[in-house]
Amino acid sequence: FARHFASRYAVTPQVWLTQVRMALAARLLANGDMAVGRVAEACGYQTQAAFTRAFKSCYAVTPGQFRLREEAA
């Protein structure tokens, strides 16, 4: 499955899932007052720490910094 998926979409299923989760997280952080831990939970992460690492890897800022930047914009 993973090979077939990657050949059709140029990313692995895991990368695609992470991209979808991070897009959802960015929307939740920008549009609401949901706590970061709740956003992590809503995006399928078991811990806030794992979510924060993944988010920072994707957006180069922490979820809190992202929210502040979006509020300022």
C-alpha cells in the first residue's frame, strides 16, 4: 500500500497524514481559543510534547508562537 501510495502521490502515507494533521492544527490554532493540548488531541497526538515537536518541524515555530503570529496578523 505504501509503495503504491507513494508512487501516485509522491509522498508516503505517513508524510501525507502529518501534513493533514498540521494543516488542521494550524486552522484550530488560528481560528480558536482551544488550548494547545486540546489541539494536539484533536489532531491525533497522544502527548502535547509530540505534537509540539511535529508542529515545530513543519512550521519552524511552536504552536504558541504560531498562534501569537496569527493573532498579530
